[in-house]
Amino acid sequence: MQSNTFPGLFVGQNVITLPQVSSTNDYLKDKLSKSTPLAEGTVIMAVHQTAGRGQKGSRWHSDPGKNLTFSLLLNPVFLNPNHQFHLTVAICLAIVCWLESLLRIPVKIKWPNDIFIEDKKIGGILIENILKGKQWKSAIIGIGINVNQTTFPDGFKDKTCSIRHFLHQDGNIQELLSELCSHIEQEYRQLRDGSIAQQLARYKTYLYRLGELQPFWIDGDVKVNGVLSGVTDNGRLLIDFNGHMVDFDIKEVGFVFE
Ligand code: BTN
């Protein structure tokens, strides 16, 4: 049964755990394309993801059984498809608030949706939308959070961390999934209830390197120093170049150190 009225807890009430799958996002997309009935809030969790996908066509590496790698089905039919960023904001806030309550240290959002602790990436999000005409039908929320993995492939070693780095003991994957799902539900309800202005304001306070002068790549080839100053309501990054404010989308700008 599909439900958009949220009578009670629904995020993560139906968890399908797959021992091995190429990508949980692809698995869920395939099920939806075949009209398999799946309740909103269903979670597809992978023990081993063999071809996990990340942002901008990258790969998402995760040692089998060590981390949270899952996709969540939401039906944000109440949102204008042009406001996809609002869903990103709600999911980022859920992850950040969950991690801060768990670890008791500051957690940041590296625009637009990387989750960072102490200059290292702990997790990421890949949201893929399914539209019906101009209306939103479903959103596949792919989430990868490093939990118990402590060694990472070359090229990721110095820029990646996990929950274990801060807890100094293994986390229970099932329990962590359940806690994260309740944070997602809380933020998603607020989004549905029209709290986007407050959520955007909270999102801005978590921005990694907010207010700092640093180099950015512009259009992939020019390196320019600017101050990361916030985001617009539709998710464009605001950079202040000597008092001249310019906004960018994800294809136009990048952090120099990534
Ligand atoms: C990123 O930061 O690049 C986004 C990473 C998203 C990874 C998750 S793991 C579960 C889900 N399935 C995928 O193939 N990708 C997402």
C-alpha cells in the first residue's frame, strides 16, 4: 500500500536486506519500473554493494558488511519537482543531526550533500527522482555512511572517515539504520508540513567552510579565491568574490581540494 498521509512511523518500517547487489539505487529503480508495489518508506539495504554509485558518475566503495549502504523510497508528491533541493536539505539535516547526537562532535555539510567531519567525508547521498509528466512520483534516496570501515582505497585514505574513528568501537548497523530512519522521518514530516524556510536556515548553519576564504574551481579550469557565503533557496552555492556575490550550480563550481 502506498501512503502519503503518514499516519505513523513509516520510514524504515519495511527493510529488505540483500546479501549482494550491484547498487541499491538501481535495484529500487528496477523494481519501480516494473510497477512492483512498494510502500513509501521502504528501505533496500545491501550487505555487499558491488557497483555502488556516487555523485557525478563516481563509484561508491564500501567493504562488505561494514557500512550503511541503502536506498529509501519516498513519494514527495507534495513538492514541486523544481524544488528537489528541498528534499536534499531535509535528508542532509537528518544525517547531520543523527551523527551529532551519536558522536557529540560537529558534523558539516559540504555543499551540496556530502557529509563531513573534521575535513573528511563520512557519507554521501545520491537522490534520483522519478517523475510522472511534470509531477513528482517517487524519489530514490541513496545513502552511504561509513560505519565500521577503517581502511580505504588509495586516493580516499586521507579524505575519508567512519563512525568507528570517533566511537572507537564497532557500531551496530541495524540499530544505526533504525535511528537514522527516525531522523529522516522527522525531517521529512517537517518538509511536508511546510517548514522548508527553517530547514534551509538550519542547512546553511551546517555548511562546511562557511564564511572562509578559499580557492574554487570555476567551470573546471579557473582557480579563484572567494568566501563561501551560503546557498540560494534553490540550492545554488553563493560565493563572495571581493564583495561581488555570484551563485553557481554543481556543474559550474568545485572545491579545489576534492
Ligand atoms: C556520493 O557522495 O557520491 C554519494 C554516495 C551515495 C552512495 C549510496 S550507497 C547506497 C546507494 N546505492 C548506490 O549505488 N549509491 C547510494
